[in-house]
Amino acid sequence: MIFNNTGGEPVSIEGGVDERGLVVLEVVWVASSFAEVWSATSPEFEGIKRTKSKFSKIPGGGYNVTGIYEGKAPDAGGSGESTPSFQVDPESLITYELDFTQAQNPIEVHPRFKALKEKYGWAERKDGSWGFPEKVSSAKSTGSEQSVGESRDGISALFGVTDWLDVGAVWRKNWISGDSEIPIEIFTNLGRVDRPDGPIPVIGQGRNWIKGPVKARGRGKSWELTVEWMLSGRGGWEPEIYKTQK
């Protein structure tokens, strides 16, 4: 029967390499008995480490045993007997993402809050809180009693405003490291002002980036890594708090 005549050779191999160079293989062997299920798969296949396995019974006897292998694809141009046949160009193994974010922040932290206070006023309300008044007199500057920044119904444009929408961005770098340990350089400038890796466009309005967080996931003998950079609001991250590491 087939489950007794494979001679230790796999009966099927399926898998692929993604854009970051992560190899995932499913290699199937056949075991003649349940006792052999646990030793049917190889700890490594073509230099890629087994991360898990699964099995299923074959009608009539025996078991299909599938080993799942994950790791970084070997660099193209390698040599030696142990070099696997599936190779990729290391320059093509990094991907980048740009996501936009938004948050409701108190109006008091708006970068133009001081100018807005001078133009629209800032007064204490009956409940003890502070905010923009319903009407703002411009008599000091114009000698008249007209209001500044009024809407059509005669109410100040900022009356009742307590928050503002702050739009930001997150830039991500994703890649697979063939090192057995997490690369120490990913911790450089973590939580500090930093310049993102990759083809990030120049951002105006005094904005800059801070580095963090970092994600790392073991994939066999390799690491799946993601580093994020967060875009500041207008004016940039405060250097006294997020100063670049020397």
C-alpha cells in the first residue's frame, strides 16, 4: 500500500513566497501507523524550520502527515549544497504602508489656540467651564459694536466648539529578518523623533515623525518585523519630550 512504500520521501509539497520573502511550505509524508505520525515529518526542509504539523487518516490505513515550514527565503545568488532552489532578490523583500488616522482633541491644544482666543474671546460659562463666548465684541479694534467671526444668525462661529479633528498618519515598514535574534537596530530612537525608512514623502507644516511601536513575530528561524512611525500634528513633536537619541 502507498502508505508503506514512500521510503521517507514526501508525497506532495505546496507553498510559496510572499512579497517580503516569507516562505510557507506544506510538505506531506505518509506514516504507516499512528505511532509513526510523530516522527514522520522532518524538523527542517530545504533549510526552512518546521513550525507545526497536522495529520489525517487515509481510507484503508496509514496517515497523511503535513509539516508546516516557515522562514525567510534565501537570498538569490547563494551557493553550496545546502542552498535551496527557491531564492529571491533581497532588494525586493521590504514592503511599506501609509495609513491615515484622526482623533478628536480638546480645542485648547490646537496649534492656533492662542490666536483663536484673541479673535473670538475666551470666557467662563455659568457652569464654571471655559469656552468661546456667544458673541465677540470688536470695539477695541474697530470702534464699532459689530461682532467678529459671526455666522448668519449672529452667533460666534466658534461658540460651543470644544474639540477639533486632528488628522495624522502612520508609516509602516514590513520585512522578514533571517537572523535568529531580533535585530537590535529596530530599537534605535524608539519613542523618539526619527526619520522613517523608505520612500516617505516630505511633509510640510513643520510636521515630523516619531518611531514606534515595533512588532516582531517568530517564523521558524526567522523574524517577521514591522516598524511604525507616527506623524505629528502641525508644528511637530515636542523635542523636549521626544528628542532624537544620540
